Amino acid sequence: MNLCKGRSYMDQVNLKKLAKELNLAVSTVSRALRDSHEISSQTKERVRELALKLGFQPNPHASSLRQNKSKTIAVIIPEIENNFFSQVINGIESITPNKGYHVLIYLSHEDYNKERDILQLLGNGRVDGVMISFSNSTTNYEHVEAWQKAGIPLVFFDRTCDELDVPNVMTNDAEMAFKATEHLLKRGCKNIAFLGMAGSLSITNRRKVGYLQALEKFKVTNPPQIVELTSKDYSNREILRQLFEGPSRPDGIFAAIEKFAVNTYEVCKEMDLHIPQDVKVISFSNLQAAALFDPPLSTIIQPAYDIGREAASILFKLIEKKMLLPYEKKMILPSQLIERNSTAITG
Amino acid sequence: MNLCKGRSYMDQVNLKKLAKELNLAVSTVSRALRDSHEISSQTKERVRELALKLGFQPNPHASSLRQNKSKTIAVIIPEIENNFFSQVINGIESITPNKGYHVLIYLSHEDYNKERDILQLLGNGRVDGVMISFSNSTTNYEHVEAWQKAGIPLVFFDRTCDELDVPNVMTNDAEMAFKATEHLLKRGCKNIAFLGMAGSLSITNRRKVGYLQALEKFKVTNPPQIVELTSKDYSNREILRQLFEGPSRPDGIFAAIEKFAVNTYEVCKEMDLHIPQDVKVISFSNLQAAALFDPPLSTIIQPAYDIGREAASILFKLIEKKMLLPYEKKMILPSQLIERNSTAITG
DNA sequence: CTGTTAGCGCGTTCAA
DNA sequence: TTGAACGCGCTAACAG
């Protein structure tokens, strides 16, 4: 088995080796490979040929050090086992290779301290830009402000922050939350519970606003029920059990996070509550398999791929020092409500 | 809006600046920060204090260039919108921060050429090690062999390759495929179709072997039906429609890939075929929501997180030039079969 | 214990 | 059109 002794010095193909082989100066070779206009075309030809033959790849650390550019961006997300974030990464990756860029992934695991440490780690030129979706335990943005002074381009997506002057890419959360709640109300729900992520997430807040506006507009008499869940399935199920056993059992559930709809289904199954007869359920979700649930889950599908792609494009505009168009400073990509049987009208 | 002019030279905190401020040599500062034994504790104290105060972070490119170490690994996967790979990344990330390592993610999109290009890109020291799960269009491993000569540590996981002398981490595919097929047979299926990924994927092959062995052991008279699907939902559904409309309609489906079970459910719904009455379905899958399907899907759950974690540990052993234990050269982590209603015995 | 010097590989300035 | 020299920031060898 190859025990990977590391590429020995002899194997290393670098500018010096090419130069020696071709009887040229290192700088000439460098310029030839960068297609400088001050090099004769025949010299370029010779250089390129040998470089190709020997499989020359410029050392990225030397380049980065010299040019103060890493050709790398970082993506910081709270978790990865989540279709939304996977699709976002896919969208980001639809841009980066063409730009010659590399993508570092960091997971905050919904932990403010990890998020802070990650940002700190990226301080000194490791990346040319950062995209971040905040953890649910992030309640202040000092870690970003401190870091922002370095002047490294930054874009927020989905779980954003309005307090800082940083470009945002997100979906029309409040509007879709309004529509989802309206959807439940029109199908006869009188007592709708909102399942949001604990903490002060921007998406939870925006979605909560839409929920409350709908209750108000339709003059719902039952008081709003805001339920705070977390990323832990076990405790979420316990909280939901109590909700359904409690005095004001909801007849409608609006889950602001996909995972919470899954938890709701699990608990309903366990408690023998029938969806949609006993309780109707709608959720923000990007799960293709939502249509296969029992019953099929009504969902609000976010344009996750597009969010990733647009956020990356904006980041590259910043990196390339291009001016942003006004709408790029706060970009809102619409979601889509898909009605299925979990919110069907019954008996 | 901060247009990100880049950190100016004045803002840059580096060793030189610390040294000047402290009236010390650059090398002394460097050694103090690396806690060298040849520096007095009071000097260390002074240095650390100022470094903390100014928020000093060593320039990673300079370090990497000097030490020929990037503190970065690459993970190459065919796609990311797949629970299995998300969980693998989670497992990898459970190791890397402790090691002070960074993780670059690359997607091959099931494309051999992209895979080759990505490997090429990583040639010159950008990473200290690579973990790869092959694309389904990868039929030869020249791109890996060429690349392996650089001596950079490499680990294969899940979609592996036996032809090269590289450590592997995977699950007991053949055994679980045997069990899955046996499971269907014992529940009355006489004509089981195997849904595998087109191409010559190691996992498809291993799972196919288990399927065939079970058919043989149980002396099934109907000939095996090997169906080749792809990553495209649309064409998969078309192929499945033809399968179910065809002359030897299967009464059991063994999906080697989660996505194919979803496609099967979609087509069965569309064609009004009932699971498990008309056809029973079992699948390799890491989807938590499989239990919520209509009917709940019997699954073989792979230890994805552990595969990621173990593969990363092995990669770090290689990077740190430690000897591998024999079992680490080919590590097999067992999957688990979860029986649900999609394979229930019916009337 | 600390300072001086050299060089990692590249890209750029200045000189020819 | 090409070459020589320098420096990005850091670490390591050598010197004191």
C-alpha cells in the first residue's frame, strides 16, 4: 500500500524546473504561461508544450501568497443533513468551477460559538469571500462585525441579518407564511400552531410575521400558538406530544422547517391522530419525497438552488469589485406552495 | 454598503508587525507563538498577549508554502442532494476541526471528465489528502493512477475501486443485498427486479451479487431482472413504467439507490399499483422520512456518518504517516435492515 | 534564549 | 522580447 511519503522534491514540477529545461528565465516562463503580451508566440508555444507534457500546475499557495488571492470561498451553514442546504450548495457549485474557485464547507451545528470560531479561522486570507446562513443560537452579530473589518466580501443567505449592511439572498418568507396560514384557514382550521426554530432566526421571525398577519386578517379568535422547536428530534417530539395532549389541541400545523413536519407526522402516527381529518399540516420543505408521505404533505418549496447560485454570483461581484445593482443588495426569490392531501378538506 | 476594498496593507497583522512592536526578531515571535521550548516563558507571554490583542492570525498561504502542508482535505462526491453523502460529510466534519483541517467539497455530477478535472486541479499541494466516491460514469481509474504518483494520501469510500491499492471504507453491500432479496422472497415475491445505477459502480456490482446469490440460493425459477437507472428522475420513471407494463411485471422491487425507490413509488402511484399488495419494495436508503411514506418503506440504512468519520480518520493516519492496521485497509461497516409495510405480507 | 539569514514558488518591477 | 532581482509571510538552519 502506498504509504504516501509526500511528493518528493524531485517530482515537483515548478517554474524553475521548466525554466532550466527550456534554457529560459523563471520570469519568462511565468509570463508565457499567463499569456503575457510581452512574450513571443514561439516561446509561449515551447513553454506551454513542456508545461503540458510535465503536467505543470502552479503552486496555489505561492500564487495566493504573492497575489493575495486564495481563489477559494467559504460556505458556513448550520447543518448539512437538510435538503435545503444541500441544494444551496449545488447552486453555489454551479458557479464556482467556471470562476476557477474552490469551495470550503463549514458547519456551525447551530452553535454560535462554533460560528464565531469558524469566522475567526477565516480571517487571514484563507478565503476571498464568505457566504453564511446563521445558526439559530446566533443572537448578536459582533463576530461578523469584528470580522467584516478585514474587508472580506460577505453575503448572507436564507437565515440573514438586517442589522448589518451586507447583501442578502432569501425567499419571500412572510408572504409564503401568510399564504400557508391562509391556506389552512380556508380549509377550515380554527386553531393553527406555528412551529418555529427556537432562537431569533430571521426566517422564523419573517415566517411568524406572515402567520400572525394571516390570523389577524381573517379575524381568528383563537390566540396564536407559537411553538419553539430545535434541531433535536427527540425533544421536538416530546414538545409536540404535549401540544396535542394539551387543552387547546391545534387543528392545523404550519411548520416553518421541514424537519418539524416530519416530527409532526411521527407524533401523529404515534398518537393515532389522523392527517388531515384531525389536524392539517403544511410545511416549508424541499423534500422531493413529500409527495409520497401518508398523506402527501403540502409544502412551500424554496428556490434553494437559485438562492445558492444568486448568492454566489453576488459574492463574485463583490470579489471582482463590481458594483451591485440595487436589487442585488436584498434579493428575494419566490417560493411555491404545493397543495397536497395533508391539507385536504375533510368530512 | 461595504464594497470590500480588501484588507489594506496597514490593517494586515503579521509577524513583522508584532516583532517591531515588541522589539523582537520575527523568528522569535514565530517560535513564541508555536510554543517552542527555546523561548522564555515571559517572552511567550508578551508575544501572546499582543497577538491576541491585535487578533493576529498567521497567513495560511505563507505557512502552507513554507511547510508544504495545506491543512486542507478534499472530498469528491458524485452529488450532494442525497442524504447518504450529506451524512458522510457530517461524519468527516466531526473530525476535521479538531485536527485543524479544512474541507473542500467537489461535485463530479456523475461525470468522469469532471472527476478527472477535479483531481487534476488538486495536483499541486492544494490539499494534503483526498477522499473520493466515484461517479457512475467512471469505468477506468487512469485519472487516479496518474494522480496517485504525486503521493498524496487517498481514501475511497462507498463507491470504491478494488483495482487500486488504496484504503476503502464501505458497507456490507453484498450481504445486505442478499438479506433484502431474501426478505422479499420470504414474503412471497417470485419475480424480483433489481434497480441499479447504470455504469460500473462498485456498489451496484456488489449489491447485484447479493441479489443474484439470494435468487440462486432460494432456487427462484424466474430469471433475474436487472434494471439500469440513472440520476435523471424523468427517464427513470419512463423505464419503470415500461417495466411494470411489460410481460414479466415484477412483484418485488429491490432498489439499490434511495432515489430509485422514490421513483418506484411515484410510478406505482401514477399507475395505481398498490404497495405491498401488487408489488413489494425495499431500498437502500438513509431517509429519516422513509417511515412516513405511504406505505412506510422498508430500508437498508447505511452507517453513512460512520463511513465518513472512519474514512477521514484513515486519511489522517495516512497524512500523519502512521501505519494502518490491517482492517483499516478495507473497512466494512454494517448496514441495518428496517422492515416496514412496503414489504408486508398481504392477503 | 534570541537574532540573522535563507528560501518555499510565484509574479512583478526594473534593467537590458 | 527576455533576464535578474525582489518580496509576499512564514519557518528552519545556523550563529551567537
